[in-house]
Amino acid sequence: MDRIVNVHEAKTHLSRLLHRVVLGEEILIGNAGRPVAPIVGVRRHVPRRTPGSARGRIKILPSFDAPLPKEIRNAFKD
């Protein structure tokens, strides 16, 4: 957002500005050369995660939370 578009230009060329936003650009609307508001694209809908959707795909071994080997534990000591 390095270019500020004044209010008059924004009203006159709104369709062009929106097209640029759709292409990924962010536009600043300004009044008297001072930034007032951004025009940014709407984030696409991200599908909600479903708990348990990986059931049966992941296997946790019984040794998952077993103590670490002594040499690794010692590496964490001061």
C-alpha cells in the first residue's frame, strides 16, 4: 500500500480500484494526502476443521510418552 488514492479519484474509478484489489493489491483511500482507510480483498472462506477427521490414519505407539534415553535427558541439563 504505497500509493494513496484521493477520495474523488476513488469515487470516479471505484470499479478499476476494485479490480486491482481482486488481483491482490491493497489500496489506501486518502483525504488531503493523508491515509484514511484501506480497501483490501475479502478473505476466502476456510473450511472448518472437523474433530476426528484423521481417526484411523494416525497411530500412537504405547512408548509415546516413555522416558527419553539417558544421553538425551542429560543434554537438557545445565
